[in-house]
Amino acid sequence: MKKVKIEIIPIGDEILIGQIIDTNSAWMATKLTREGFEIVAISTVGDRADSIMKALDIAFSRADIVLMTGGVGPTKDDITKTTLCNYFNTRLVFDDTVLENINRIFAHKKHVLNELTRNQALVPENCTVIQNRVGTAPVLWFEQNRKILVSMPGVPFEMKTIMTDEVIPRLKKQFQSIDYLKCSFLVAGITESALATRLADFEAQLPGNFSLAYLPSYGLIRLRLSAWGNENSSEMEIQKEKLKNTVKDIIVDASDKSLETILGEALRSKKLTLSTAESCTGGNIAHRITLIPGASDYFKGSIVSYANQVKSDILGIDSKAIERYGAVSQEVVGQMAQSASKKLKTDCSVAVSGIAGPTGGTPDKPVGTVWICTKTPTEIVTKKYQFGTSREENINRTVNMALLQMIKMLI
Amino acid sequence: MKKVKIEIIPIGDEILIGQIIDTNSAWMATKLTREGFEIVAISTVGDRADSIMKALDIAFSRADIVLMTGGVGPTKDDITKTTLCNYFNTRLVFDDTVLENINRIFAHKKHVLNELTRNQALVPENCTVIQNRVGTAPVLWFEQNRKILVSMPGVPFEMKTIMTDEVIPRLKKQFQSIDYLKCSFLVAGITESALATRLADFEAQLPGNFSLAYLPSYGLIRLRLSAWGNENSSEMEIQKEKLKNTVKDIIVDASDKSLETILGEALRSKKLTLSTAESCTGGNIAHRITLIPGASDYFKGSIVSYANQVKSDILGIDSKAIERYGAVSQEVVGQMAQSASKKLKTDCSVAVSGIAGPTGGTPDKPVGTVWICTKTPTEIVTKKYQFGTSREENINRTVNMALLQMIKMLI
């Protein structure tokens, strides 16, 4: 059995001029790889008929399935649909079910339907039309010479809904994809090069059809061991154990879950509640935690004490402690955690105080200095970290390390 | 004079399995577009000789310049260099200046040079080698049939340094690029299709060499008018004025700035301070505001009252009001805003309360119902919004609309 090959074609001038970062393709690639499909290329082109035609020719020369995103909104710079008609030698016809769907969407949003939106109900005659539950642009599914092309909107949440509910299930039904075997370990507390050195022997003995990838992200590294084909499943078990033993001491989790998911599950299973008191992260820890549906079961709230006065007024931090030790100190972050769980009446709490930069550093406490305190009903851990010089990096690393420090106390 | 066309080829299996998001290409596209080059495609392929060879053939068929990133580190799966030798019919030779550079980098980092890293001094014979000041992999510059290929590392920091210091200056010297003219308007309170209807006459009269793009993002639409060539600059002024007049009533800003930047500048110029009280956004409004360096000048903090008890205990919301009207109500969100600015001692405040979903909706208040209250020293605005059914969308739209509602009161 051979691997089923997919090419993704994101369409849009806004990507080619750098105005938006294409995050859709990585999301799609992750999901599709997990389902056993192989992505052979991601080919971004502009909103021009000739560019799209050429991209389609190239894609069909190397892939079995082509997934196009973008270029299908109601505005006239969206020429994808007419180009697809030319490519597949067909014409646009009016589709009543699409119009019904558009009317339903518009009724819900209380907007008035206009001519341009109504035109979204025009679809190529010889394709399968899949309704878009969450938007007005329909999904177009073409089949020709045993190959498939799907055109879908580029709006991320529309694309994700369509891929999850419609496209992936249909592709799985139609193609017998080869199983993609993988296991994943989330590790922390090690640099990428130190990890590579530690794993040199493991990699040297790894069979040629297995691969090990490193995904570093703000203080964490996800290791992914993978191979194609079920015939490798017993070897995968063996290699997985070897890998696990090699990194045993630094493993956070042996799944593909996010930190906020792992934390949420730990709190839920232990019936514990959580609050945060945040300074340099400005609410991003609470934001990450509340991205998970149902977080209200265990997360109660946060006090973002960006200014020192808020630390004293709301959290009741001793202003003398702030004066004496500074806001970025073991003493203050410890009081912040204590106060958060007391005032927000939670079992556990996370507090952070640091210097995100680019300014505000001193020789004693340079930019990137962060204190994190995590508290459970029976334990308090307060720890100092030294991150980098980039504000964005410092905020993201602080969030990850705070979630991690809390997780470690709960699992 | 014709536009100089560039194709970007990011190389790496890690992009194709979705393990990393390609942010390099957007950065490169922004810089190159600004310098007057046109990006015609971004074509990501895997670490395989045949994929890279095919991508090069395709790229040279439509572009004058090909910029390859990635696939040049010291690890064994990096086959780009030998593939380039095959493509350009040459062989690898040892380059002493590259070795010197590697030794310098390693001395600085206090690492020990190993065989794998030493091999990075092997370079194709008939190319120009550009030293990489900040890493060990050299930059390879090929010229053939008046076309150019540059191969450079994919590590973002190295790529950015090389592009800024070496590649862009050399390309500008060698190619006479055409200026890219553009102007941008951020508009709100209108759907994409209603905007397109309103702009139909404007678009109809727009000269053929001008283009207008719509970039919608969570309740906002950025309009970008662009044209190539300085000879169009006076026409650009005329068109810009026409466009501005057509959307006058819905313009938020006439720049490329983010909402949080616009809000920060407004607060700073008026010497006003801000706090937030957040329910469904879980701290994301505060997070967005504090992404801006120097936000502590005007932003004091936030109370994330995810649980109702936190609304009463910390914000002091009348629990009878919560019982009577519900947490997602005009009364409660109004009290939240009042309390935030009182307790956090700020001039202005933003409060939000809503149902992000996927559960928690009722017939009266379906998922996506959000109340936003914004307060200045002299004015309070409380407004109900009805967003969609996706949690992620509802959170992001609430943040955008809250920032926007506050901005509108300040400018």
C-alpha cells in the first residue's frame, strides 16, 4: 500500500505580501499527518487565475489530493471559483441549498443579505457542494481521474470546522491511508543541543524508516518519534520504551496535549480549583487556561496586578516588601500566590512577577528575570528563572514555565 | 520597467507535518515587498532531493530570484547542499573562511567543534559564499542565466540577520526594483459583503494597475489599496482620498497599527490610565494590551472574574444583581466597569461578560452573547453583541470589539 499524498494550496495576496502569517497550513498538516496522510508540499500563490491554474497543475503532478484554502469570500478579488470552473471545464450554477445556508447564517447574525453574498450560492456545476455550517462560502469538492480537489474558505475557524466535520471524515472513507505511527514526549529543563547529545546513541540505533523530530517551543521541547505503516507497530513499542528511558527524568507528559489541557485534567481529577496573580504576563496565563472549554469548572479568576499599587490595593501585598525587595522578588511573588488563593477562594494558585522588557532591567535584575510561585493546599514552590531579551519570548516562556511548575505539583 | 519576481522555498519536513508554523516567509515577504520586489509564490517542500529539485525547476519558471530557507544545519537529514551541487552541476569543496567563521562562533559559545559541524565548511565550488555572522551554516549565492538562487539557514534569527545585512542590500544593488505603494484603512461595524457593495463604484473606477484587498479579522476589516511604481504616486493620493471618503464613517484608523497600539497611543497622549474586568475573555484583553512595550505607563491591571463569586468578592458586584439579571447582563457588566476603575484607581476601564461556548447558552442568551462596557472619566457605554458559536471566535471577537469600543471613546 502506498502513502496517500496531499498538497495544500493557500491562496491569497495577503500571505505573499507578508500581511498575515499562514497558520492554517500547519493546523491542517498536523491533523492530516495524524490521520496517516502525507503532506508533500504547501504552495502559496496569489489571487490570480494564471497563478492558481499553474499551482493546480503542479499539485496534481505530485499529489492525490489537493486542499485549497482562501480566495472564496464574497468580494470580487476572490477569483478562485471562476478559475476552478475553467480548470474543470464547467460553469457556475445557482444552488438553492447554499442560499438556504447563507440565509440561515445571516438570520442568526441579524445581517441583511445583499447581492454579493447571494452570489456565493453560485457554484461550479460538476462538483459536490458541502455546506459550510459556520460561514457563507460553500465547500467545493471536485473529483477527476481518481484525484480530489477541495476548495474551502481561508477563515481559520471556518476552515477548522469544515476540515474536522466534513473533509477529513470523507477523505478517510475514500482513501485507505497508511497508518502513521507516532509517539510524543513533552520534555522540559534541557536545551535542544543538550537533548540532541543525550539522544545521539538512540538516534544512531533507530531503524531507517523511523524518524525523530524535535519541536522546541518557549522552554519546552516536544519529541516526536514516527514511522509509516502498521508493520512497524511492534518495533515502535520497543523504540518508544527506549526513548522514554533515555529522557525519563525530563518528561512532562507522554501525549500531544497542551500544557493547559494537562493542567485542567489534573485539577479536575483532583477536584481542585485554581486562580492566578499575574504581573509580567498581563493575564496571559489566565487566558491560556480559559481557552479550554469547561475551564470554569476549576478556574475561578485572576488578578492582573500590572502596577505595584494594584499589588497592594487588591492583593494586599505589603508595600514595604515591594519597596524592600522589589516587585520582582521571591517575597512579593510568594505573597501574590498566597493572596490569590485566599481572595479568590481557590485551592491552588499561580503567581508571576518579572521583567518582560525591552526596558526595565537593572544589573541585578536584567530583562528576562522572572519569579514564579505555585501553591497547592499542601505545598508552595517559589522559583527564579532567567529568560531572554525579547518581550514576546519572555511572556510566552513565563506562561509555559508557570503552567509547568503548577502541573509538576499536581501529577 | 518590470517587477522583479521572487519565490520563497522553505525546506523542512517539520513544516509539512505541522510541527512548526512557517513565520519566516511572512517576515521575508514583508521586507521584500517593502523594497519593491514581488513575491509570486511560497513553496514549502520536504527534506528530499527530488522534492527540492522539482521545486527549483518550478520556481525558476516563474521567478527571477529564488530564496531558499532551511535544510542547511549540521544534522544528517540536511541534504540541501548536495542537492544544490547536483542542480548546478558542481561539487563540494572545503572553504577555509567558512571554517574560520565556524571556529569564531564556537569559541564564542564555548562549544566543542565536532565533525558534523566541521562539514559545514564544505561548499559548492561555483557559488559565492557569504559568511553567516551569527551561525555556522554559510549562505550560498548562485547565479545562472541572469537568475539568482540564495540558500540560507532557516533559524529565524540567523535568517533575519542574513537577509537584512547581506541578501536584501545585494538584491537591491543588482536589481532595480519598483516601489510598492500602499495605504491601509482599518474599518469596523460592517460585514465584508456589505463593505464590498459599498465599495463597488470605487472599485469600478479604480485604475487597472491598482488593487484593493479586504483582510477581515474577528469583526474588523483591513482595506489595503496598492499599486506598483512611483509613477502612480499622485494617482495613489487621489484614490486614497476617494477610498477614505467612501468609508469615512466606519474608519477606525488609517495605518497598519494593531488595535492595542492605537489604544495605547490614545491613552498615552491623553494621559489616561486603564484597567479591565474580564469574564469570558479570561484575561486576553489585558494580555493583548500588555503585549505593547511600555504598556505599564497607562495599564494598571485587571480582575479576571471568571467565577461569579469573584465578581462579588473582589469586584463587589451586588450578588442580587447577578441573581436577578444574570452575569451576562447590562447591569453586571456596568458594575464590573465601575468597580474596576474604582478599585484599580484608573481613569478608564473595560469590562466584558459573555458566553464563549460551546456550552452555557440559553434560549434567551445563546452562546456568543456578550455585554461590553467601556468607561472614561466622563462617559459610559454599555453594549450587547451577538457573536458566533465558536469559543475561539467569540473570545477573539470580544477582545477586538472591547478594544474598539474603548478606542472610539478616546479618539
